[in-house]
Amino acid sequence: MGIILNLHGLIPMSRVNGPGTRSVVFFQGCGRGCAGCFNTSTHDFSPNKTMTAEQVLCQVPDGVEGLTISGGEPFEQPSGLLALLKAARFSPRRTLSVLVYTGFTLKEIKTDEARMEALPFIDLLIAGPYDESRPEKTALARGSTNQTFHFLSPRYTLNDLYLPARSEISIGADGSLTGTGFSRLSSIVESI
């Protein structure tokens, strides 16, 4: 069995969490404490939904362009993050693009060898703490204007990061609601 990831949830299909149609994985646990965070239910480090990277990828439907990884804070589980990134990149089924949201800056990530190992497997890193005093008011794929885009592969450009909406709500087969995106209204309702 592979490395176990502590997750908050997974949204199989989203159009407001990066370019194209994407699956979104929310890691559980964050010690950053950004004031006004949309996803406070992801902050507790207690085990929530534990899965391997392979189990996560089995829930990604056909027709999805890529994987968006958010949280919580993905880089606070560096070995789990790396396992998921490698599985997405080297899946025998298909290769997924990867976008990662983090409250760390790129400079902070580069000071930690375990965290730095993930960078070669990420197409786009959106980095920096959420700053509620600087909300993003355009359709760009970030929560606040201080967060920076790091294009770690040539797969995407800034033009790809203009989203069709700032948030969305999905209705699951069981009638459950899942909200996602960049507003308090879209904080995660329930997933997986």
C-alpha cells in the first residue's frame, strides 16, 4: 500500500478551480491561519478521509483535463503531496495537468527539501497566504491579489487562468451539495 493522504474531500469535476474541467483534491490540515480563509473546515490536522494517491486518481472521471490540489495546506503533507503528483503525472490511464494552491510562498517552499521535491511535477503553482484585505475581483484563479502565479511548465499561460465564474455549486447523485471557488458562499459543503 502507498503513502496515506489525509484529505478533506474531492470534487470530481469543477470549472472554477483552474483551466478547463478539473478534479479538485482538498488536503486536510493547515497551520497557516490566514484571516478570512474560505476553507476553515480543512484546518484541523486530525485524520479525516484517508486515501492513497491511487485511490484518489480512481475517482477522477474521464474527460477531466487536470488535477487541482488545494486545502488545507498540501505542502504540510509533503510526502503525500509528492505521491499524488507522481501518480497524476505517471498514471498508466492518462497524464493529468497539475495546479497546486498553497499558502506558502515559492521562497518558503524552496527552503524545505521535502517540499521542494514536488515542484518538478507541478504545472502551475499559485502561492502565498490569502489576504482578505486584497481580494481578487477579476475572474483570475486566485483568492487575493498578493498570491502569485508560478508557471513551472509551459502548459498554461496567464490567459488560461481567467475562469468562467468565481464559484460553483454541484449536486451529487445522493443530493449532497458541494460548493467551491473563491467566495465565502463557496466554502466546501461536503465531498467524497
